Amino acid sequence: MTVPETTGASRLSARFAACAAEGRAALVTYVMSGDPDAETAMAILKALPAAGADVIEIGMAFSDPMADGPAIQLAGQRALKGGQTLQRTLDMIAAFRAGDRDTPIVLMGYYNPIYVYGVERFLTAAKAAGVDGLIVVDLPPEMDDELCLPALKAGISFIRLATPTTDERRLPTVLENTSGFVYYVSINGITGAATPDFDQVGRAVRRIKQHTSLPVAVGFGVKTPAHATAIAAHADGVVVGSALIDALRQTLDDQGRAGPRTVSAVTDLVESLGGAVRATKRTL
């Protein structure tokens, strides 16, 4: 399925604008494509918008996910074991787009699978499938020619990470070619590793917004509705990933296979997180 040019990266800006008009942050949910199997992953993806997800990040399974914690590492391993590939991930997004033309989709992962697939071929296929943005954590701004600039030319947002160690000198470089939104990593280290300092997060978001008009979404370490509430007061978006992966994992049998509660375990948590985010008025 081919998505018209006018509905590409603009889906992200439209969704963040709609949430801002409601006076609230967006809920950004992360799931691993193909985890624990293709059919279950597809069922989860289709159920996320109704459960409360405003933006969906989809992980591209990779054998060496250096920035991810154990939960997402294991999710990637389950997906790879089940035969998940980048092509299958793109096919999954295209199938999702057949029934949902409004929810923004961001692919998140590492450059190696894209490089092997072929950058130009990948961008053409991603655009046709309905991908709105990319987060590629191992491509710094100094390598923008590799993927960032070609993605922008193709009409796909390139979302950059800012961290607690991104100082005033580095921040303009990070933001220069960023589009869609800025992803602020609330803790130093891997995903799901600790609980953020919410006061520090608020200060960081305000500092970043002095340099850009883009929305700022905050992730890493957001696990509960209370965490989501604390972040939603300061940010344009709340990103939750490892907690959803953990909820899924707890429903699997000893062979890593999905059970009758696998989909609902994820969507129930999304509903509670979404309720917390929607009930929180931003202080921006």
C-alpha cells in the first residue's frame, strides 16, 4: 500500500499539534516488531491506537542493540528467533496502514539493518509502507549524510536524541537536522534502567525548547502511570517502551510463546498510561 506524500511526516506534526490543542502531552508507545511472533505483534500494533497510543514507535529487531536494556534486548531476540526481518517489519506497517491512516509510526533501532537493506531502497519502501519518522540511535549528527539528510529529502522525519549530557555547545548540532520531535533521554544509560529525576527532566525540556520549536518527548525509565503523569506535566510527549515489553513478557510461556493475555496485558497498561497522560495538564 502506498501512502500519499501529503500524509507522510506531516502525521507527526498534526498529532502533536492536536494533543497540544487539548492541553496535554502525547503518549508515545514502543513495541518490538515481531515480538513474540508476527501474528501477536500485529494484533498489538492494531490495538494500540484504541488503547490510547498517540504515536507508535516500532523497534527494528537487531542482534546487537547496545543502547537497550535487557527487556528490549530479549524482545529483539524473540523477534529474530521467530524470523522477523526489516522487510517483514515494513510489511507489518503497510498492513497497519490499510486500516489506520492517521496514527504516526516511527521506526526505531540501529543503522546496520538499514545499511544492509540499502539506504535508498529502504527509504523508498518505508515511505510507501507509511513510516513517518526514524530514530537511529547509532548515527550521530556528524553522519547525517548517511541517512538523516536522505530521509528528510524523502519526506521522513529524522528524530534525534538529546541526553542529560548534551550541553549548550552540543545541542545546536543535535537539533540542526532534527524533525518530527526531539526525543529527550531522561537518564544516562540503557533503556528501562532507572527512574528519572522529574524536576531535572522539567528543566531539561525547558532548556531544549529555548533552542527549537519542535515538540520534546521524554522517554527511558517511564514505567507507571505516576511516572507518566510526572513527565506529562513538563513534556510534549511521554515515551513508554520497556514497561510494555515487560508486561508482554510476563504473559509468555516457558518457550516464549504468546498466551491468551499477551495482547491485553500490553493494551491494559497503555490504557492506564494514556489515562494518566490525558488527565495531566502541561505546565509548559
